[in-house]
Amino acid sequence: MSEGFLKGRRVLAVDDEPEILDIIQEELEGYGVEVDRAASYAEGARKVSSSFYDLVLLDIMGVKGFDLLQQAASRKLPVIMITAHALSPETLKRSVELGARAYLPKDCLSQLAPFLEDVLTSNYQSGWKRVLEKLGGSFRKRFAPEWRKSEKDFFQKFEKDPEPGDSTPVAS
């Protein structure tokens, strides 16, 4: 990871589990990241609509993450969806369709800082390709070896065509 790349960045973490917010804060503070926290949909929505963040981390289930994703994407804020209980090919697909920049299982939060750097330095399409390369083995174990088959057309088209979302890197 580039020395100091994350220093001074502002990240909003929205999750209804305080221990997950603690993990995120602990993982990022050592890199000089300013972490703003929200533990509910209402608090997350207020912060997404009223502040600028370099990145937003959204839980899928407990805080209406897909609703918050739509709000953040409309403001062109890069979003990473995080989940433990909603980890499925369907939620991965929906995250892509709604404009998330990445999707991370909560049990991978110990790799959060390098993951954020990848997201912030990649354009939308190459960022997703890196996510799928890095986490593909994990997804195969969790979802089934042929997990992309149920959404074969979607993933084939997605891998060929950039979009949705901004195709330029966040950090130039």
C-alpha cells in the first residue's frame, strides 16, 4: 500500500452493529483516515446528504443499505457494500446495478485499508474486476463453485462493459 495514501481521507461507515463500526474505525485510524459513523438508516441518510466523503461503507441489511447506496451514488460518492448476512450473488449483482464501487464480506474487514486504496485508485470497471479477482475464491466457497451461472448474462455483460457509475478514478 502506498505510504500515506489514505491519510486525511474522510470515510462514512454505516452499520447497525457497534462492534463492526469499532472494527472499521480501528482498521482505518492507523492510516490517518477520519471515520465518521452512523448506526441507523436515518443517521446515515442525513450524513450522506449533508457531507462530503471520500468513501462510504454501507451495511446491506440493518440500515437499508441499498436505499443509502442510491442516495450516495446520486451524489457521486464512491460506496463499498459490506455484509455478513446478505452475502449472495443476488446482493452482489444489485450492488453493481445500483452503482457500488465494491462489495466486501465483513469477515474481510482486516484487509480494509488496502481494499480501500484499490477502490480509490481504480476506475469503476477495473475496480470491480479486482474485487472479483481477489474475492472470487471466497465467493466460490460461499456461493458454490458455479455461482455466476444463475446470473450468467449479467456477469458476462458486466465484465465487457464499463458502467454503471463513474468510470474515472477517485484519486488522480
